[in-house]
Amino acid sequence: MTARRAVARLALYLLLVVFALFFIMPIYVMLVTSLKTLAEAQNSSMWALPRVLSFEAYANAGARLGRGVLNSLLLTIPATLISSLVGSVNGYCLSKWKFRGSNLLFTIVLFGMFIPYQSVLIPLVHFLQQIGLYNTIAGLILVHVVYGVPITTLIFRNYYATVPDELIEAGRIDGAGLLSTYWYVFLPISLPSFVVVAIWQFTNIWNEFLFAVTLTNNPGTQPVTVALQNLGGSMIAQWNTQMAGALIASLPTLLVYIILGRYFIGGLMAGSVKG
């Protein structure tokens, strides 16, 4: 029985290694291609290691993506913080301060998660033009905050639903009102949910392309995803520069997961069980 269990475990580990290698293959191709010269970066030799290490592609990609990276940071950080804070307040009110129509309001808020981006592009462009925010980073922030509020509200509402109601009663005895209870009682214990929401929002906003390419039309306001798409040459495909640019563009989200990833699963599970 022990030998059979050992064989089964070994087979499982081998299967996991095969799956891991399968998912790592694109990263391997991107990395080795980004370290090649333009002449060496060809489809026929994409699996081969570079004969001579070259960092020219990173220099070219960095120079062309610098403004886009800055724009994405100016967009993603405020949009993530604002949508997280709004979702936290919404989740608190909808989970602990029940009022007539609160469940209907929550359903309406969640409905925003299922509205396709494509269906609102034309009216969204006209709306942003009328309020003077078209082709601006502020306009993109507004759009991502609005689209992020449903999911952030859902996550925070599920988390706050697990918090004992006795904490609110204790706050009321001490004279705390609606906002005071949130600020002094709920906000300090909300770190797990804020981590989950921050990772979710940061990744989605950073990687988003449709709004970025539709609501901006000049390099001064375009995020890194649009700048990365513009790296593709019109006559010659500079594969090494494109791969280097893709790796540079993915670094911020990778760093977020490395720094906060260990809290992500714990934050998700924190609101999964009530009581």
C-alpha cells in the first residue's frame, strides 16, 4: 500500500511539473527573444538561446514605453484606491446598516459587473467629451472607478457580513454613529479585503486595453497597453523589442503579486464563511 501511494504521488508530481513547464514556455520564449539582437530574433529560432546576450531591446522598449508606464501608474494607483474605498463604504452600509430597498440597491450595483464594455463605448465617449474628460487620464480614472465599484462592493460586503454585529452595538453604546463606526471599527480590520481588492483592481486596470485605446488618442495620455501595441513595426516585426516591452509592462503587476500575493488567498477566504 505504501509503495502504491508513493508511485501515485510521484505520478502526481510529474504531472504537475509537466503543467508548470507548459505554462512557463511562453515566459521562456519572451525572455530569450528579448535578449537577442534583431537579426537573431526570428520565428525559426525562437526556442534557441541567444548566441550573444543583447540588452538593446530593453533599451529601445524602455525609451518607447516610458511615458506609457508613467500614464498607467497615474491611472491605476488613484483608480484602485478610490474604487477600493468606495467599495468598502458601500459594502459596510449594505451589509450592516440594512434599510428599505438595500437588497435591491445591491442587486442594481452588481448588475454593473455584467455590462459589456463594448455596449457603452459610444455613449461613454460622448459623455466624456461633454464633461471635458475625453482623452485625459482623469477620464480613464473615472471610468475604471465606476466599473470597479460593483466587484469591490461585492468583496467588501461578503467580508463585512462575517464581522459580528456586537461590534456595532458596542460602538453605538460608545456614541459612534454610521461613519464613526466604519472609521474606527471596520476600517482597521479591513486589511485582508483591501489587499484582495487592490490586487484585483490594479491588475485589471493595468492590463485593460479597450477603454485605453478608445478614450485616448495621443501618446501623452495613453497607458502602457496602448504604447505596447504601438511597438509592433509596420514593415518589420521587431520581436526582441516587443518581447522586452511585454516583460517591462508586466513587471508592476508581477511585483504586486510578489509583495501581496501571500495575503490574497487569505483575504478571499476571510469572507467566504460567516461566523
